[in-house]
Amino acid sequence: MGTQPASPAFLFDLDGTLVDSVYQHVLAWREALEAAGIELSVWRIHRRIGMSGGLFLNALLREVGRRMSADEEARVLRVHAESYARQVSQVRPLPGARELLAYLSKVHVPWAIATSGRLESARPTLEMLGLPASTPLVTRDQVKHAKPDPDLFIAAAALLKVPVEESVVVGDSVWDLLAARRARALAVGLLRAATAKRNWSGRAPTACIRTRPTCCATLTRSA
């Protein structure tokens, strides 16, 4: 009798995928940018959420034609971190996230979290999800390049001691999908109002998960 193939590992994004924290990040970035004299519409900030802070800031600065010194950039990143820390108590796990992770652990399917955020912002989020400090986690502090580069997902797969090419990346942003593709992993997109398929613009995942308020998720083949 042939052996059953091993289950693939799951590599999860954190913000917007497991916890509902995207808008807190958007507002924190707006506060930090306005403190530096840059006023932007919320939608222009929102569409870049999911990138690392440094890449996010550089992209926006190019967009508005502004340059900053290293000290000014560091100040913006610090104000963002401080603003987000004040709002983190408003963040909640997304419906079904805790149950999904608990089920994967119960059936011995390996999983890890790979986030463009730094450890200082990820740690309270893990506590909110009821996850122990030993949870397999890779943050921006641990890799040279963050999303849309594949480093985070490659490091997460290495942490689980599985080939990244045989892993499933689950995320809610274009940057997750790009990073998954560059890692040669299977990409699953979390489809919500803020991440409609049209926003994936040629970077559509292999499949998508449509969330519902009833805490259940339906896996569907993308068009």
C-alpha cells in the first residue's frame, strides 16, 4: 500500500489575515506622515499596507516627490510604531482565525506566521490570538528584505524545516501574493472588500478564501 503524501505547511500573513488590524495601521501611518508634513488620502496609504515600513515609506515618498534624511525616516517609523501601540487594544482576531490555527495544530499540519511587522508589534497580536511565545514566527527584524520579496516566507518554511515550494502562503495583500510567487509557493488570497480580485491586477492567487461574518470560510477556485 502506498504512503499518503505529507500535508503541505501553511505560512500565514498576520495583519489583515489573522487579525483585523489593517485600519489601525492605516491610521497610525497617517498620523506619522502628517507629523512629517505629508498629507495623504487614506486610500493611498491603505493600498500599500502589507509592505515593510521602510519599503512602504520609500514608495510613498517617491509617489509624492519628497525626500527625507535617515533621521526623518526613522522618526516617521517611530511615530507609526507609537501610534499603532496606542490603538492595538482595538484590534481583534478575524472570524475563524483562532479555530483554524487550533485545528491545524490538532491534525499535526505545520504552520507558521510571517509578517512584515516587527516583533514589538507582532508580540501583542500573538497574545490576542491566544498563541504561545513558542509559536513559529518570522518578523521583519529577522530577514534582509520584507514583502514583496520572498525572504519572510522562505525563512518561515526553513523554521518549519519544510520546502517553501511545497508550502501554502495565505495572505490578504498583493504584496503577500508577489512574495509567494517569488518563493515559488502556492498562494491563497484572503478575499475581502478591501482586497477585491480587481486589486490583484495580474497577481491573482491559485485560490481564494471568501470570509463571512458567520466565521466560516469557503475555498473557491479563482477565475
